[in-house]
Amino acid sequence: MEMEMEIEAEVQVRMEPPKIHRLDDSVVNRIAAGEVIQRPASAVKELVENSLDARSSSINVVVKDGGLKLIQVSDDGHGIRYEDLPILCERHTTSKLSTFEDLQSIKSMGFRGEALASMTYVAHVTVTTITKGQLHGYRVSYKDGVMEHEPKACAAVKGTQIMVENLFYNMTARRKTLQNSADDYSKIVDVLSRFAIHHMNVSFSCRKHGAARADVNSVATISRIDAIRSVYGVSVARCLMKVEAVDKDPSSSVFQMEGFISNSNYAAKKITMVLFINDRLVDCTALKRALEIVYAATLPKASKPFIYMAIILPPEHVDVNVHPTKREVSLLNQEIIIEKIQSVVESRLRSSNETQTFQEQAVEPTPSCQMVSSKDSNRNPSPPAGSKLQKVPVHKMVRTDSSDPAGRLHVYLQPESWGHLERNSSLTAIRSSVRQRRNPKETADLTSLQELIDEVDRNCHSGILDIVRHCTYIGMADDVFALLQHDTHLYLANVVNLSKELMYQQVLRRFAHFNAIQISEPAPVKELIMLALKEGNLDPECSENVELNEKIAEMNTELLKQKADMIEEYFCIHIDKDGNLSRLPVILDQYTPDMDRVPEFVLCLGNDVDWEEEKKCLQVISAALGNFYAMHPPMLPNPSGDGLQFYQKRKPFRNPEESLSCTTGDDVVTENDIEHELVAEAETAWAQREWSIQHVLFPSMRLFLKPPNSMATSGTFVRVASLEKLYRIFERC
């Protein structure tokens, strides 16, 4: 009985809501400190920003064990007044502002008064400082936001020195995750390097404790490119070009940007972006992604650029109080600013892409060539001691990659000029895609549409998806199949099936958010349907067929006129009250479908769509658009090779005597026998298609296509060769 009563009491206690109690100040402050000071590099950034706010001209950093044992930052700024030392490390004590409204025009980097306080809760902090006119300085230690003792007089040089020792000594979990001192030190070097190239009037140095040589050692200079050269090395500086942008229109955006971006000669494994907004070192993911897209589209071989940018905006247009570590800021009209900067960078890259500079390389490296400067070696660290480089077997070597435009099949063929194909491609397609991906919720709220999209996602074949995302386009093998390389395998891919599926999926994902293709001369729907029916008839001249076709065309035209509002709202297909087709949707930017297939598409809309059931209706219309926009071979035969015979001029009828007197044998097609205008039209159509396949279809597939499971068995992908198997064959020879 007593046991049951105890259990009931325990259950009753558990059912009661937990009591809310006030956390101890030390717990609150330690939690806050862990958010502000996330790792040693965070502490260094805060201290360096304080030194810059103190108008320092020289900042020196010494680090031990990646910053966990010691961070020492010394500057020659104006110092800290003796009267301010007692409250120096209390939370929310600052000299940068006094009212909240001051944030609207803040120019200093610090403003919250949290950084030093946070450090005292997770480390041992010692401050040594002297102000102008004093005979000696003062040294004082802090713990948990308060002084451990009265300030002691000491010898000191101009400015302030702050030592942070045993960082995270009371946060065991955090300290264990930061045991890689080399990684933390490299992050500190990276922070100092970024400050050094922006604040050219300040000298920076950073070295490990006990090391004679500094890993960052910059001097004040008046040239930005010299600052970059001294920090990042000559190999980076010689590949940079200046870029500037200004907008003074108050109705859109007001900003000024200047910087340096890498050209086509720069190659790196990852992007380096140094961004300062109103002299603050910040990150802007949206701007970084926008510039990556520009480089990927303009300079695919140099798609991991080096970028330095300094953006100046009115202080009231920047909200600096949006991130605990001030790593991010919020900008007024951010989308407009990013788009304008993206456009300027794109234009600069295209204008510079006309020429390339190639550096000389010695055939055989000498011992002197193996020595590199400390600046470059810091950017390309050698493998850790004791590790061995994995040697890749010859038969598993991959000689191309999906981001490398060189090595395509057509570069080995005789170059031809196709006129309009030599134009510079714009980034409209990628921009609109990015906007759509940024706002995935901006789609029509239809359950059936979401079900269709879910089916696409659910039926995605992971193996083929990997091929699509990482393949290298080689060239067209014939009218339908393209050659692709993925890893060590060679594939034939059916571009008609792939483009059809891609267009279908894009229709679903862009649903009700299409741009429009305006048809110059609106086409009567009835005549289009008649044309499609006539092409499908075995005996098109039969009067009965003509009458039947007219009735079908009239009925379908009336039906489409009734459904015109719906198909315009959801699919941007405009049919006016007179039954004329005047607009079609843009499914992939930079791509226009073959207008010869419009009659077949309109017939499908009128004849095949089940308008009663919503899901089937949307699916069939999307599939019809996918088939219409798919990259089918042009109607005109390919004039290359045997296809040229279709363009022979029809010879006039000759009498039997003349024909008997002619030499028998195979006819030879001569230059005078060919319809040259028709051949030129066909050549343009086929060249346009191949250009679209390489530059529109495959880049879009890598971004958007989710290949269905059916493609694994439908012959859409056929593996035709494997490097390992070929290697075995050649070994036997």
C-alpha cells in the first residue's frame, strides 16, 4: 500500500508543470559569452575591431595553441582612461553610443559593450594601457566582468595590450571541440589578412608565440593592390582587376562599391571573398552566391574567384544589430544592390575575357622552384607529417571534370561561324532561377500541384541524379544521343527524353510564375488544329476528312476559348476572345521552342486534356508543354553527311530519248544542284539546337532535373565504355 502511495505521489509530481526560476547571473553571462565568443578567431576579431576604433596605426597579434592558451593583441591607439578601468569589462559598457537612436548613424565597429565582458566569463583577461600625457601605464586583471585587484602602475608603451589566457577553461565541451590548434590559427590568420587589405593605413602582424617570423606582416600603404600583394602573395595580385559601381538614385538604392576581382587566369579550389560594408568585416551569403553564379556562367574554368569588395552606404540604410557576433548586417534595398553589383561584375568579366595571360613554366623544376614564399605556402598548406598521398591507378584516372569547358568534342572539329550564336549569353536565366529558388513558397496553393511535385521528388533515381549533376558534356553522337563522361564511364544520353522531363518538371515548379514569349503575329487556333489534323491524315485531300477536321477544330477552339483564363493564369498561354494564340510561357530562359511544333501542341491541349479532374488536367498540360519544348531534332533534315541529298533541286522532266542517252550510274550531288538558302536555314537550326543543348539544357539539368526511376530502364542512359575495361583491352594488345 505504501509503495502504491509513493508511486501515485511521484506521478502527481511529474504531472505538475515545471517551476520557472531565475537563472543566476553567472550562468546567464556564461551562456551569453559562449554566443558572442564562439571560437578564438571571434575573440581576435572583437579585439582588433576595438583597436581600430581606438584609431590605431599598428596592431600586433600573438597566438599560442590556436588561441586557447593565449591571445595577445597590442595596439598604439588612444588607450583607456584610468577612471574607466573599473567598468571596462562590465556588460553593456561602451564609449561608442549612449542612446538607441545612435545606432542609426553608428560608424564605430563596436557598440554593444559585450565582447570584453564575455571574454572575462570564459577566460582570464589582463589589460595594460596608457593614454597620451601619462608618465606610466596601468595593468589590471578581470574575471567575471569585474576587476580582480586595483589597477597597478607599470611601464607601458603607447596604446593598449589585452591578453586573453586559457580561453574556454570553464567550458569543457567547447574546449574539446577546438583541439585542432592549426585550424584555429589559420582562421585567425585569415581574419587578420582580411583586415590588413582593407585598412591600408594600419600595419598588421600576426605570429605564433615564440616564432621569430610573422605569418601576416603588412605595412601601411596607399595602394590596395600592394596591400593584397603583401598579404595574399604575388600569384593572387597579378590576376586581379579593379571593379567599381555607384548608384545615387534615392528611389532605388544609394551605395558606392569598389574592389578587386580575379580574372580568368586565377585558379583556386575554393572561393575567397573579403567583404566590408561601411568598414565592417561581414558575410553576405546572397551576394556571394550571386557572384559565384556570375563566375560559373562567365568563366567556368575560374569559377572559384578571389573577390575583395568595399561597399559604402548611408549609415541609416544599414542595420548592424542583427547578429550576436556582428558577422552579418541587414541592408535597405539589398536585392537591388546585389543585382546591380552582379551586373557590373558580369560586364567587367566579359570585357576582360577577350584576352588571357599565360605564365611561363619551366619544363623541369629546379630546387629553387620548389621554394615558395610564406604568403603562398600559407594558402596552400602541405599535407600533415606522416600522411601519404594516395596514388590513383592509371586505369581509374578521370581526365575531365564537369566544371571544365575544355575538351568538348566540337573543339576538335573545324570551327564555323554561326552568326547569332557568337553573341554573349546573359545571366537572365540563372538570375530568375535563383529568385525562384529563394522564394519557393511563391507558387499557386494547389494540393494537386504539390502532389505532382512530390511524385517527382519521390521517384528520383539517385544514381542517374549523380551522373546528371557531375557529368561532362562531350558532344552530340547523332541527332538524338549526346556523349557524356561521368567518372571513368562514357554514356549515351537521349537528349529528347531528358529535355522533355526537364521541361515537365520546370512547368510544375514555375507554375503560375512564367515570363512570356510574345508571338509577333497571333496564330488562329482553328487553323493550327486543322494543320495538325491534316499532317496526321493518310488521305488529307478526302472531303469527308476535311469536314470532320473542321468540326474537330471548331469544337476544340471553342473549348480552349472557354478555358483561356485558366491556362493563361497558370501556364501563361494566352488565347484571345477571337481564338488567336498570342503568348507562350518561358520555361527555360535563353531557349525558344521549335515553332513548327505549335500545331501539334495546340491539338494536344484541345483533344487530350481532361478538364474535369484537376490533377490530371495539370499533369497533361504540363506534359504537353514538356513535349512541345523538348529539344527534338529540327524538322529540316541535318544537311551534314548523307542529309545533303534532301536539298537537291528538282530537275525538270526529260523525255525517254534524253534519259537513255545519259550516262547510267549513281547521281552525284554537285554544288549547283543544292538549295543553298534551305541548307543555310537547316544549318542554322541544327547549330542552334546543339548550342542550346550544351549551354542551356545541360547546365539547367545539373541545377533542376530530378531524373525519374523509369530512365534507368528506358534507354535514356546507355553506358557505352568504361576506362577500366578499355585499359584491360589495351593491356592485351
